Amino acid sequence: MSIIQDIHHVSLIVADTSVALEFYAGVLGLKVLDTRPALGFAGAWLVAGTQQIHLLELPNPDPISGRPAHGGRDRHLALRVISVRDLIVRLDAAQCPYTLSRSGRHALFCRDPDGNALEFIEEKT
């Protein structure tokens, strides 16, 4: 029996917290938590359903260039969305490129300003 209950948060490295927040809070509409403690480096905590995304403004040890064009072939964070169609409108308005899922699911992939791959899945519950 697993002792794991759930995922609490995922951390993503960003070069500039304010630029990352333009994407995560501005484009995606995620709420920024004001409970992030002083950790000695910039960043932000965001609400994603009952989980969180932690943005860490730290030097990135991973290459940003040379990543696969389709985020599904790279490390990625998958998020459920109410409407892929509504997300496409937001991404188009922000001129953020994306690719549709190749699995046949109603989903798409994009990258944040720091090259982190994100998957967005519309699941009917």
C-alpha cells in the first residue's frame, strides 16, 4: 500500500519571476499565494486547483535550447483545464505557440517563457 496521498506542488525554475508571472497569472489566470516565506531567492507560489506550482528564480542547470518542439516529448507538468478552446484563445492572444496532443486526447502542449513544458488536458468529469 502506498503512503503517498497526493501531489502538493511542482517546482519550476524561472529566470525572472515577474516575466513568469505574466504568463502563469496573466495568461493562465492562476492565483498567486501571499504565504511564500522568505527563502533567500525570488519566486512565487501559485494555486493550481488543490495543488500548487512553485516558481523558483534560480540559475537553471538544464539547457533551454535544443528541447523537443513538442512538449509531450519532454519533461512536463500536466494540468487539467475546463476548456482547451478557451485556453487556445488566451495563448493566441499572448502569442504563445502550442502544439495539439498527438494522443487523440483533447489536450495541448506549450512552453512557459523559460522553456518549461506544460500540458493542458480537458477532461469531462
